[in-house]
Amino acid sequence: MKANNLIEPTNRRRFIGSIASGAAAIGVSAVAPTLKVFGQENSSDGFNSEDPEEIFKKLNGKHKIVFDVIQPHEIFPFAWPRVFLMSNEMTGTKDKDCSVVVILRHKSIGYAMEDRLWEKYKLGEFFKANDPETGQPAIRNPFWKPKPGAFKVPAIGEVFIGIDQLQSNGVIFCVCEMALKVQSAAVAQKMNLNAEDVRNDFIKGLLPDIQKVPSGVWALGRAQERGCGYIFAG
């Protein structure tokens, strides 16, 4: 999103202040220091070398949809993209003719990360994400390369809803860079670690082919500009 050059410094400070005060209401008051990023101009550190705009130019399918995932929501953020593909297949549209985007933002960004980070930073506990297999806070990413038979649905049987499995069918996953900054700072504060070190570790541990985007809401806007329908997935 381009900065509005008409916003005067006083209004900018008021805007940032309103975010900081609102953070407490949504449970992220511990990361208020990281909100300074909203005032940084042209900050692009941490993005993929590929322009994030480019990935949205690939949304050329006959049927296009974007799933908005803001928090862990059992299996639904991954089951619903599979259902979309399955039901389009049933009605005559192949996977290659569908464009599906999943936006991982706010408290769902852990699903963009490898197992190592889940165990190291207790992400299951931090994000309140349980492992479907144990029912306990996850110490691994349960939707990355799940073992055979991990997910079954009554009347359907096994469903292939691993991130890697969905990617193999053309589903695009994006992760919010703003949330990576804010949530890594919160984890660092909770564990008494250096915020920049944790943020860099988060970025280093992102799963293959997950596109970092400036923010989740930026990506939702781009997807809808490209004609994607919107589904709230958690």
C-alpha cells in the first residue's frame, strides 16, 4: 500500500497511537514496541526476492478464491481449499483451471513455519494451536507433510490437506510480513530473547514456496482485485 503523502505528521502519530492503544484490546499489547514499523517508509527487508505482486498475476483460473486465515481453526483453513478443488472437479473444472490462494496472517502464521520453530518457540502454546493427533498444543506443524491417513472425514475418507499436498495441486500460500514482525517480537518478549534474532529465525524457517507479502490485508486486496471470491477460514 502506498503511503498517503497528504497525512501530516500529527495525524500519523495519532494513527500509530490509536493502533498501540487498540493492541491491548486484541491481546497484543506486549508487542507495542514493534508498532514503529507502521511509520517506516519503503521498508522491504525480509521479502522474497520475487516481487510479491508477481504471484497475483498468476491468478488466471476460471474459478478464483482466496481463503482468509487469521487464527488456528482446527482443520478448516486447509480442508476448505481441498473441498473447493474437489467440488470443482466434480462439476467439471480441473485443478489447473482453478486459482486458490490461502492467506496466513495474524495468529495463523505459525502454519507457514517448519517443525523446528514450533518446538523451539512453543508455537502451539503461543498461538493456541492444538495438534489434531494429540489434542495438545502442537510442537510441530501438523499440516506440513502429514503422514498417510492423518486426516479423514466421515463419508469422504482420507483427505489430502497438507500444505505440501495442496501446493502440489496449485494452491498458493502467502504469509503476512507484518505479522511475522509483530508476533516474533511477542515471542521474544515472552521468552526473554532478542526480537530481531527471533524474527530472522522465523523468516529462515518459512516453508518452501510460501510467499511473504507486505501484509495479509494487502494480499487479500490484491487477490480480490484479480477477481478472487472471499472466504473467511478462521
